[in-house]
Amino acid sequence: MKRRAVVVLASLALAGCGNGEQDAAASSGPQLPPIQLRPMLDELKALGERSLAPDEAAQRTLREYADIALQLVEADTRTAALAERALLEDPGAWFTLEPALEHEQVGVRRRAAWLCGESGQTVLQLPLLLRLKYELDPVTVVWVADALQRLGNDSALLWLDAALDAEATRQDAGLLAIQALADRGVGVPYEPTWDDVRRLLRESHAEWRATGLTSRPDTAPPDPVQLETRLARHLITPNGTQLRPVDDARHVMRLAGQLAVPMLARTTHAQEHYVRTMPLQVLAELGPAAKAALPDVLPLVADPLTSLYAVRALGEFGDASVLPHLRPLLTDPETELRAASAQALGLLGDEQSRAALEARMNDANEVLDVRVAAAFGLLCLGEHPAAQAFLDEREAKQDYHEQILTQLRERLAARNR
């Protein structure tokens, strides 16, 4: 209860002053940049409530084109071609294509996905990403993923990779994957094996994960008003009580790459802590691709309400310049901050913290969360038999969360590849 009172008082102080006060827990390190928060919920709501729809006359015309292009209305070949061209050339094409992605007929959804890719309207990445979350038809998943990669979202390459596992989708996914790689200037063998295609897809996806930028050269930037409005709608979801919209928002933004980073960074300045929490979580999931948000995140190490999320994000960004601010947190009174800093120091390769991490791991009076995080941090620095034995012991004794141990081992394995 005492800690809760301190947190509430600190939150009020941060909200009430222009530059913010620095938290005592971070005072032993270098001075952090001042926290600058402002009310943002109403601002985000106003952005999200902007109407993006064309005028009524344009809507009627677009629906007529779409009905023919989506093959909901029969038409001769020439009429169908003209309607499709007119739809794809219209900047409002998204207005009819987006709802068609959720049509009850699977054939319409596939056709809509293909048309989205043909449209070149980059902002359609967002509804396509959401469609991937819910689409159950494997063939449609392939076409949605192909549309995404054509619009410059290379997270879709992993869906094409996964589709190579199934006989029903292997052929289509393979052909589309080879074309996607060629469009990115990736050298594909003349007669590639499935293993060749998968390796190249994963290498291209790894570049995407590191940068958040597509390697496809012909990707047009999204309409800025459309993008800002759509992201604002996602960013206000924590204000409600339903979990599904929040989960949808996180899914879309963490797969959007750098497309979402400027708005996420901007929202970390929200005075409403529940509004700035989700952007910090998504920035952490984006990792190095979100490094541009570092100046916005770093001051929040001193924020008692979101410091944990800030530390996690800084560890994932991969920028060692923040190490002096993170090292003192190994002795922070808050257990979660000690654990988060131990993991972050390891991810950032901080050899200077090796002895401190060993002390945390070997301290029998320390809580297990911190000891496990310290062992993980040590293994991030390289081979460490004692740290490996410590994690093996947790697994053998089953005295720690199995799922977390599995996730840490997977991260270490990926790091060492």
C-alpha cells in the first residue's frame, strides 16, 4: 500500500509539472532528459473521429466499380476490365476494398486482397494485417500475405514461408514468394528448392525485423492523413474496457514496421498513463526497427507508472548509449525493474555489467524473476556455464514459469544463430 501511494503521488507530480521530476530510483545514474507529458486522449479521439470516406456521389461510383471488380455483379470482359482499372486508379478505392476483406464469400475476400495489392495504396497494410489475424481459409491467407508484401510490408514473407508447409497452398505460395524475392532484388537460384525459397524469405524477413523498412524499391508512402487517423483509432483502444480492440491494435502496429513508429513515439508523451503504456509495449516488440523512438522513451525510465515498459523497450532497441541509465536499476527497490534491467543489459551486450549480473543471479535472497533474468543476461553476453546450469536447474525443478523459460531459450538460440 505504501508503494502504491508513492506511485500515485509521483504520477500526479509528473502530470502537474511541465518538465517532470526525475524518479529517485534513477538518481544514481546520469541525469535523464526531462519527462514531458501532455493530455492526449482527446487529441487522439479527435484524430480518430475524422471522416475519411469520399462524398456520397463518389461512394456510389466506387461501389458500382467494386461490385464488378469483385465479381459480385456479372459483366462482360471489357466492362469488367474498365471497372477494375477505374477502381484501382481511384484514391478512394480503399473505401470498398477494405470491407470486402471481411466478406462472407471466400472468393470475394481473395479477390479483394488481390485488388488491395494491385491498388498500391500502402495504408491498406493496416486492414490487411488485421485480416491475417482472423482469416481461417489457408488460400486466402496466401493472397492477403501477397497483397501485404506488394504494398511494402515484409512481415508477410513469414506467412508465405508458413504456407509452404501445406500441400494445398505450397504451389501458389512458392510462386508468389519467388516473385516477392525477385521484386526485392534477391538472387533466387534458377531452379530453387523449397529450402532455398524458405531461407531467402527468412533472410529478407530478418532485414525487415531489424529495420522496419521494406527492401521492395517501388513502395509508395501512405496517405499521411489516412495513416494518422487509422493509427489514432488503434491508440485510443486502451481507453475502453474491451480487450479485443486492444489486442487487434497491438497486432497491427507491431507488424506495421516503421509505418507506425512516429505515432507510437508521439503517444508516449500522453499524460494518461494507460494511453502511453501500449505504445511502449509495441515499441519494445518492434525492437531495433523502433530505435528512432529512443529520445521519447528514455525520459520515461523515471516515470513510476511506465518505467518498466520503457526499460524493456530500451533493451530491445539495441542502442548501447542508454546503458549508463540502465545499470543503476539492477539495485532498484522494484523487483520488476531489476529483472527488466538485467535482461536489457544482456540484450545490449553490456560486458561492464557482467559481475553485477553474476551477483544478482547468485544472490539466494533475490527473487527468482531477477535471478532468471540475470542468467539470461549473462548468456546474452556469451557462454556462461553457471548461468546455463542455473536455467537448467529451474527447468529440472519446475520451480519457474515453463513458458518464460522456453521463450528465453528461443531468444538465446536465435541470438546465437
